[in-house]
Amino acid sequence: MNYLANNLATKSNRLERLKSRRKLWLQVHLWLGLFVGGMLVIISLTGSVLVFWQEIDEWLNRDLMRVEIPKDDRVSYRPLSEIEASVKSSLPEDAKPGYGYHYPRHERGVFVYWYALPGQNQNATHTLFINPYTAEVTGDRVFYSSESPFRHRFIGFIFKLHYGLLLKDTGITLVGILAALSLVSLLSGLVVWWPLTGKWAQAFTVKRRASVERLNFDLHKTFGIYSMPVLGTVLLSGVYFNLPQQFDWLVKQASPETRVRDTPPPQSSMIPGIAPIGLERAVTIAEAAFPGGRWHLLKPPDGKHGVYALTRIDVPDLSWFWSERTVTVDQYSGKILQVRAPDVRRSPGESFLDWQWPLHSGQAFGWCGRILVFLSGLACPVLFITGFVRWRQKKRAERRHSNKFVPVLYRETQLEKKTL
């Protein structure tokens, strides 16, 4: 009997200690949620839009980004050398290379060439559109304005709002800090959610025919626990993109051989009397060495020592989770200098870093991944609203509880003061 009594007392004491710690984590979760929640709603909703940014951009700019397919059984794209020549003849003299060429996404799509122009405060980013069947430039537009964020294109505005809250470098750092704090809030929510009494079924479900207060509470906990794996992954990768130096430093502590973003990239070796091989030849070399998949991004060299960076996606037999391969080619010799893909041997840290963009954008896991990331962004407003409502419910309950022990005369005096 003494053993059973001692055992029960030990369990009771342990449960009380856990409850005490839970109250502390509840305060952490509450104040972090109130502090970062509102801004996280903006970041998450814009992130959900950006999961489908190419589709939305094309839908909003159909005249610029869609072409008619020629009525010819032998129709095919014009050579890349013609595409390049057409672009060079259409660029302003002071244009600077941008991200390169986005390959047509489908048979009615266009080549999209990105370049920058000097502006008042920073370079404005432009996009040039090229008909793949005729090599004709069909349009030019400003994607990011150098004058005002409200002159960005819609998708450009959403990118800047998501990435830096329209606050330039300060905003980029701020969003990174918010993502890190949101991770702590998410983990504290897990501690608060954890059923200390072992009622797991109740922890994962919404109670039927519950009061409004209970329904709000259940919505908050279930949205939080079901969205946590994807939301946590997206927040972690958000820290990576907005606080790169700090994130890279942490990764190198765990994997010292990791090549991070400040590692010098491969460079082309100039050969006297030899001209660059051209984009078309570089693509042919990469395609011969690594066939399969569809072209996604073709980045020409930036300067005399730059390289061709050629990316294909949907590569078969590569990885169901992330089927992308980037081949780097010397612009003079045509030698393949580097290959980055899931099947290329890398350090654990490099593999971890390479996965951040596919996971953040939803490109990993295909359409399933994109939909999950999209839904995780929609979960944030629900979590913030239900969390805020829960906080207000508790504050009202505390006031009602305390007022029961306050004399009526004192309460009336306080009410009069408030009225005055």
C-alpha cells in the first residue's frame, strides 16, 4: 500500500511540475503569437500566392506571355542563337544581365529574359518576352520598379512584400527574425498542445456540439498540429533565405566541409583567341551529358569569367521528391564544371541547404508539395485569429472572475471613472 501511495504521489508531483512548465510555455506561446502573428499573416498569405506565381502572372498577362502556335506540322522553336541575337538587339545599352532565360512552360508559352536597368535608388528589374517560334520580342515590362514599390507588377509587389515587407534590406532582416521567432512560437505551441494525461484522440479532434469557446480552442489546436510539419519546414527555410550568413554558419558547425553561398562559384578559364561557345552550344553539351527532363532556367555568363548555369526540372529517375538538375558549363571550352542535383554526392550540409528552396516553394513533391505549402500559408491567419480570440476570451473570463470578489460600490466607482 505504501508503494502504491508513493507511486501515485510521485506521478502527481511530476504532473504538477509538467503543468507548471506548461504554463510558462503558454506565456511564451501567447506573447510570441501576439507579437509576430499579425505580420506573419501577411507573409504567409503572400507566400501562398507565390506558390503559383508563374501561373498567376501568366493569367494576368496573357497578351504578353502567350503566343499562337503556328499552323505547321513541322513547327518547332527557333534556335537559341536566334533567340539570343533577338534579345541582344532589343536591350538598352546600359542593361545588365539578370536571372537569365525562363524557358517556355508549355507549347503556348514564351521565353522570359530577365535584365536590370540602373534607376534612382537601385536597379529596376525588367522582363523581355520572346516568341519561341519566331524569335521575335513581343513585349517588355518593369517587374520591380526602382522608384516605388507600388509601381511593381502585381507578382513583383507580392514578392517584395513577402520577402521584406517592402522595407528593402531592413525588411529582409526583419522577416528572417520573424520567421525564427515564429519557429519558437510553433515549438512552444507543441509543448502546450501535448496531452499530459494521455488523451491523444481528444488532442487531434474537434469536439462536436461544443460551445463557441471550445470550438475556437479546438480549431486553434488542430490547425496548429496538422499544419506544423509543413509550416515549420517553410519557416526554417525562410530563416535560411533572409538570414543567410547566420544560417550558413550554423550549418557549417554541424557539417564543416559544406560549401555555403559565399563560396566562390566555378569560373570560366579564358582562352586567348577563343570566343564564347554561345548558349545554344552550351545547352547541347549539357543535354548530351544529362538527357531527360525539361528546360527551366538558362543563365548566360555574367562577365568574362562567368559560366553558363543550365537548369532542367522534371528529370526522370532522379528523385520523386526533387527532380531538378543544374549543369555549369565553361563559356570558352564547353567543359562541364559542376553539377548540382539530388543524385550528386555532397556533404550533408550541402544537401540540407540545397533542399531549402524546393521545400520552401513547394517544388519538392510536385503538385502535392505545392498544395501543402499553399495550405500551410492559409493556416496562419486561422491560427492568429483563433489564438487572438482565445486570448480575449481568457481576459474576459479573468475580469468576470475577479469582479465576483470586488465590492459592488467599488465596481460602480471604477465604472464611473471609466465613463468620465
